[in-house]
Amino acid sequence: MSLGEAGVGAGVRSFGLCYGVYRRAQMMKETLSIRLVSATKQRLNALARHSKRSKSFLAAEAIATYVEQEEWQLGEIRAASAELDAGQAVSHESVSAWLKSWGKAGEKKAPR
């Protein structure tokens, strides 16, 4: 690959990333007011300045990431709860015996 080709590829990737950020910013239509601890607001101001992004953009990205993680975690908790309700559990004794076997001759396989 020549230097010119590498530059074109990098430019296309950069354009794609910038376009994705631009599209997300254009989709933001709702307003939310929040209260922050002063130190957090100062840190957000500094981050916005250094990243050349608006405080609103950074806050929206952080909230979107948080919501996605919480939805995943709650989904996993619901799935685990459903497994328990269906009788698909591993006893404490089985897990303890497995953990105590770690690093020893005849290490046990994970209970299922």
C-alpha cells in the first residue's frame, strides 16, 4: 500500500467517524436540565475545552452510555432471576467445592 493509499483510507475512516458523531448530534432533540456537584461541572468544562466538544454533547454521550450499560445489567439480572425461577441453579456447596479445588491436582470443572 502506498502512502497516498494509506492517507485515503485514514481519511475515509476519519470522515466516517466524524459523520457518525455529526449524525448523533443532529438526532438530539430533547432537553434535560440536571444539577451537578461543582467539582463535576468544572471537570466537565475542562473536558469540553480539551476535547473541543460541547458540554451538552459530552453529557449526552455519557448518559447514553450509562443507560445502555444499565439496560444490559438489568436484562442480565432478569435472565438470571428467570433461570432461578425455572430451577436452573447451582448450589453454594457445588461452587464452594469447585473454588476450593482451584490450583490443586484434580481441579474440578465448573458446576453447571
